[in-house]
Amino acid sequence: MGSEPGSARVIGAATPAFVDEVLDALDALWAESAHVASEDRTLFTLAVSEVATNIVQHAEAFAHAEISVDVALRVAPDELLATIVDTAHPASIDWENVSMPDHESESGRGLAIATAALDEFEHSGGSAGNTWVLRRRLS
């Protein structure tokens, strides 16, 4: 957990168990953040989970290299913030065409769901990996 009240940090390898650790860290933050409405908690958790899960799924495609992930979470008086840094190959995302796939598709919803749940969603990628910044203003 983070050293400051209202913050948490989870660092580890991009595995399904890592996603569970991130969700546990969020649960602990919610326990100490009574001012955060249920809807904000749910939508922010969904967005963070979708991004973390996407990182894990894409890391599994590159099984020959371990992907590290560093997730910093913060609950402020007026917003929720997650900064996720991974060491994966830079993700190429066409943000203008991120949308929900048709109902028969089995994948491709993660970024669309995260985008809908957040007020700001930024991504940058380079030779060291990717940085994802997720922000939701509190209602």
C-alpha cells in the first residue's frame, strides 16, 4: 500500500494474480474513503481492472519476456487517479476508433469501457514501455 493516506502502490509481474492485487488495493482504499460515492468506486475500479487485464493479456502474447507493472492509485478529495506503467512493447492505439464491438465479439471492449468510465484517459508509449493515466472526477 502507499505511504500516504488515500494512496496505494502495487508493483509486480503482469499476471492474473497481479490484477487481483490491484483490485485488493482498491478495496482497501475504498474502506478508508467514505467520501467516494458507490458509482465512482464501481466505474473507476472497472476502468483500472480493464486496463490492468489488457496489460496482462497482451503480456501473455510475449511469454518470452516478463512484463513488469507499477500501479499507483490515489483518492483525492475531488478525483480518483491511477497511473499504470508497464515494460511491455509500446501499445499502438487508434483512440479515435476506440468503440464497443458488436455484441457477438468476444473481446475488444476493455479500452471502450475504460474510456466511458473515466473523465480522462491518457496513454503514452516508448522504448521503455507504456504509461496509462486514468482520472475520474468525483460526482
